Amino acid sequence: MASIWIIFIVFTILSWIVGQQLKSKFSKFSKIPINYGLSGKEVAERMLRENGINDVKVLSVPGQLTDHYNPVNKTVNLSPEVYSGRSVAAAAVAAHECGHAVQHNRAYAFLQMRSRLVPVVSFASKWMQWVLLAGILMVQTVPAILLAGIVLFAMTTLFSFITLPVEIDASQRALVWLGGAGITDKETYPKAKEALRWAAYTYVIAALSSLATLIYYIMIFMGRRD
């Protein structure tokens, strides 16, 4: 069991470091204004409009870094700092979330795959920890239980890796539009890119952590006769 604790500790530390860097970058770039002085809400509405999307609403949601796009009710949900902010950070995050709306509108393959997996992952997340625990305790007598847990965990790992291209593509769409629309210039564009890059790192760490844990459970299952 020592191996799994080492994995958890390493990735917990990495996740904390990336999270702190993300907060630091967001705080720093929140003080840098953008061209035209648009708020995050205005940036989002303009990007949606210029991409021919007229059925998506831009809303404010409570919390910090709670920004997300909801494909079910077609809403771009922005945290207060992003919704009302008139900075590089606010513009970058708002445009990134609109990047997901553009993906939805254009039927981006990886977004469609991720959406189809949501019900499966929701079920897996609810039960896998109990199935895995029972499987480890009974691995010598009923190995099929652990195998079932591994399958459930594999679904969440797959979801994490499918999320990576979705997030990276949304950032790329955001950066292209921000530059093309003149929202960012040669001084602010690199800052917007850096902010979105650190946000992407959080998904990379989550995916690698999930994969490492999955491999650990597979090793337990494969070595059950040792």
C-alpha cells in the first residue's frame, strides 16, 4: 500500500503547486487591462456573436475559478471576477469558456465524446471507491470484484484524458479569437496564453494522477496470486 500513498502524495503536491501558480497568475493578470476595456461578460458575448452563436447565455455564478460552459442549457457561466473583470485574466477565461460553446456549436468530436461519457462517469464515480475497496479486501477469493472496480475507475481515467484535448482546443480557439479581435496585443497576448497554459496544467496533472492510480490497481489484480 506504500506505493499508492507515494503516488497520492506526489500528485497532491504537484496539484497544489499548479493550483497556487494558477491563482498567482490569475491575480497578477487581473491587474492588467485589455484593449477596449471590455468586461469578461462583454468579451464572452462578443466572441459568441462573432462566431455566429446566438442561443448561448452568459451568466454570473458564485465562487472563484468556477467558470464553465454548460452544454445542457447552453450557458457560459463566469465567476464574479471574470464576469465583471476588465483584465487580461478575465478576457482569457471568458474566451476559453466560449471556446467550449464554439466546440459545441461545431460538433467538436472530443467534446461530444466527453458529453456521452458523463452519465457513465457519474455512475462510476459514485460506486468505484466502494467496489475497489471490496475488491482489494477480497482479491484472493473473488477477484472479479476488483476487476469491476478497475473497469469503473478506467472510465474516469478515460474521461480525464478526453478532457485534455477539449480544454487545449478551447484555449487555442480563445487565443486565436482574442488576437484576431484585437482584444489582446503583442504585450497582453503572451499573458493570456500563460494564464490558460497554467489552467491546462491542472487537467494534465489530474489525468496523469488518475492513470498512475489505475495502473496501481491493475498491478494488484495481476499480482493477486503472488
